[in-house]
Amino acid sequence: MTTSTTARRLAAAALTAAALAGAATVPATAADHRPHRPDVQITRVQYDSPGREDRSNRSLNAEWVQITNNTRRPVNLSGWTLTGRDDRTYTFHHYRLAGRATVRVHTGIGHDTRTDLYQDRRNYAWDNHIDTATLRNDRGRVIDTASWGYRNHR
């Protein structure tokens, strides 16, 4: 075998190896650019109760935060909190959110079910103009937030 034949074979092998390595990294790179969806997240907030805001229980319960479990496994939310900008806090007690399920946390008074929880408040929890709902786990770690309104404050 001549030197030029050996050089050509080595060059071909190097190019093939580089092409294979490059092809192998494409799926990983593409996967890294997909938006991350948290396991549990705030998926919707109805902060402005529809209709007349008269602090009736009906109006208070039309204000809610929707939380979704995006995993297949149930998540124990006991000890988790949902807090607004003014530090009004709702604490989840003995509640397990099923896999791929959603729960709405209403402001007013009601009977808790699998799909609806109630803060049992007699006043609105969320500001209609500017606020942030923060979901924290039982260790105080921020899991997700949802904000609305114009932010021009210090």
C-alpha cells in the first residue's frame, strides 16, 4: 500500500467519523431548544371576576388560579403555597393532583373536590390591574409564576 492510498483512507475515515458524530448530536441539540414545560405549572388565571364585583361568594369564586400537572404521576401538593404580590397565601392541605390533571383554586367559600379547591376568603385575592401568582413547593422553592398588568414600579 502506498503512502497516498493510506492518507486517502485515513482522510475518508476521519470525514466519516466527523459526519457520524455531527449527525448524532443533531437530535440532542434540537431537544435542547424545545421549550421546557414544568412538571406542575400555573396554566391560567382568572384574576378579574366577570360581572359585578360585589364580593358575593359567586363573584369571589369566579376568580381562580388553574394549576396543571403535566406528568403522568400524581403530585402531592400538601404544604405547597399559592401567593400573590401582597403576600396573601393559600396553603394546600392533604391534596394530591392526579397525573395529567388540572385543579382550580377559587377565592371564595366552597367544598373542595378533586377539580376545585376553595381559599374560603371573603375578599378578592388577586389585583385586577397588576399582580403575580407564585406557586411554591413544600420547601419554599418557586415552581411557577404568572404575572399580569403593567409593571412600572420600584
